[in-house]
Amino acid sequence: MTIRQVASPLDTVRPRVASPSRPTGRRTTPSPGRAFARRVWSSRTNKVCLIFLGFLVVVAAAAPWIAPYDPAHQKLASAFLPLFSDGHLLGTDQLGRDTLSRLIHATQISLVAPLIAVGFAVVTGLPLGLLAGYLGGRFDWIAGRVADALIALPALVLALAIIAIFGPGLVNAMLAVGAASAPRLFRVVRGSTINVREETYIEASKVVGCSTARTVLTHVLPNVRSPLLVQVTLMMSLALLAEAGLSFLGLGVQPPTASWGSMLRSAFDNRFQSPWMVVPPGIAIVLTILSLNMLGDGIRDAVGQERRKS
């Protein structure tokens, strides 16, 4: 006779041990910077503007290799050739220089010049705007009055005064344009900083003992970058237009260096002999400024979407 072993209920019921959680992989929520970039890229107009500006950057970088001729090479026997001439797609100027080659090399100046002006405006206006908006008090009052005095002066007149002191040239002209644009950037950054400094996380950073520099750089600056980016984009178009105007007057790029503004000046001086000379630099200036302005509008719309979602 066999004896069957009866299992105890405690033996059949075994506790389930929870398996360790596995990482779910890539996070689904994008960072604020990526989300902002996606909103900007989602617009078809912004895509066209970015592609065109990227094309200009490539042309400027590859100018020594893609230009068919030396932009300073003169050949008086081939002066005033019309558009679509043999060997000269955009014709030649009064000195027989190839217009297409000068237009390609002028792209470098027309892109570098706004970067110098806007860079100087950001270096001077951004820190002063952050400090004035965050600290307030007497520093804010003094910096605000100085900015108001500079804004009251016409930007071109202020630039001409600075150029008269330091002399003509690309760098001096763009530093003058940057000095004229810095007060406007200061006002934008100051207003955005005043709105941010009243937030709860700013008060929390003060409570935990963060220094003023750490609070401004870590918490204030990332929250004012969106309006700052809009202002910088619009300032780029204004700086490009200012560079073309100063070069047209002979106060910017000096010969024989080519720029779109100096090419317009040559076309204006020879408008009766070759009226077509104004077409290539004029179209380049119009398309570039239009792209920068439309991109600035698109970035502003993306900033508005970001604020509505928050």
C-alpha cells in the first residue's frame, strides 16, 4: 500500500517576485529646444528660407572654387558685356570684371558683415539687459536712460558718426551698426528678464542660495532665448541692409573687395552704359533680406505657440 504525499497549501501558493523594471528606451517627450526647432521647421515658408540661407552659406564657403574668374581681374576690352554673354553669364562691369565671380565672392562679405554687427550687439546688449532686468534699481535706471538716448538717435546717423571717428572699412562699419543696434536688443532682453524674474522657480533658486550669476545663466537666460532669437534674426536683415547702404556710400568695403552694396554703387555710376548691372546684386539683396525677415516672422510664430502651450 502506497502512501500519497499531500501537498500543503503553503507549497502551492508561491509569492510572485516582481521582475526588475526594464528601461523603456528613448524618451517620448522631446526637449524644449527640439520641440521649438520642430515647430520652426514645420512651416513650409521657414523651410524655403532656411534652405536659401544655407545655400548662401555653401556658396560663400566654396567661393574660391566655384567662381569662374578672379573677382579682381580686369579686362578693359571686355567691359560692359551684357547678360548671358559668352564666358560671362551675368556680364561684366566697367573694368571688365566678371559679375558672377564678384557676386559669388560678395556673398562672403554680405554674410560675415551682419554676423559682426549682430555679434557686437549681442555681446554688449545681452548682458546689460539681463542685469538691468534682474537687478533693477539704480543700475536699471541708468542703463535704461543711456539706451533711450541712443535709440533716439537715427541708427544710420550714429553709424556715420562712429565711422567718421574710426575711419571707413568693413569692421568699423559693422561695429558702428552693432553699436546702433545694441540699445534695441537691450530693451528686448530687459523686458523679457523682468517677466521671468517674477516666476516661482526664480524665487526658489534664491531660497536655496544660488548666486546671482548662477540664477541668471541657469534660469533666466534659457527663458529669454526665444525672443532673443527673433530679435537677432530681424537684426541680421537690418545689418545686411546697413552694410549695403554704407558700402554704396563708400564707407564700408573698400575696393577692390566686392560686396553687394559696392556692386550696386558701380551699377548706379554706369546706369546709362549698362542698366543690367543693377539686377544681380539687387536681386541677391532683396531675396536675402526677405528670407531673413520671413524666417524671423516664422520664429516669432513658433515662440507664440510655445507660450500658448505653456
